[in-house]
Amino acid sequence: MTNASAPYHAHIYYDADERRAAEDLRERFGRDPAILFVGQMTDAGVGPHPIAQYEVHFRAESVASVTATIEETGLRALVHPLTDDDLADHTTLAHWIGEPVELDVTVLDPPGVNQGIPRFGVSDF
């Protein structure tokens, strides 16, 4: 059973045609008290994410509602927990909404180290 306060991230992906929908979703998440942090939109790849995206932080208890909100938009997203295994977080523990994006897993933290955990609720990539 997952701890309801366990940390989660969602990466919302968009292209030029989807940018307005991504902005609208970002504003909606910014008003949602379940969302702890909404990152800046990055119009280029960053970290393991090869295309434009932004990150939202929330707790496990909000996974279903966050996922449903993203699904309503038709945008692609990666929803994953934050554990001590960054690779597993972005692969085997992750849930894709829409068409998956091929990530650059070579830049992820090694097992036992996940820099996303100390950043949780504070900043994005």
C-alpha cells in the first residue's frame, strides 16, 4: 500500500500547437490546493525529457485526480512517484498518459540517489 503522503511528480509535455492547452492546465493546477508546486514551462528538452514540458508536484493521495485532470486535456504526461530509484521512477514505476515520449535515461540519478526527493515541492528540473 502506498503512503498517501508519498511524493509524486507529473511531467506535462506539449508542442507548439498544444502550448495554450498546457498553459491553461498549468494555471488550473496553480489554483489547486492539492498541487504543491507548478514548475516553469520549458519550451525545450531538459534533463531526461527531450521535448517541452513542465513539472507538477503532489502527494500520492492526489494521483487519481491529477491523472484525470491531465487526461481531460488530451496532453501527454508522465506521472511517477519519487523513490530512491530515479530510473525506476521514470520507467517501471511510471504511468504514461497519451503517447509515451522516449526519455534520455542516461542522465537520471543512479539507484539509491534521487535528487528529485529533496526538490519535492520546492523546484522543478
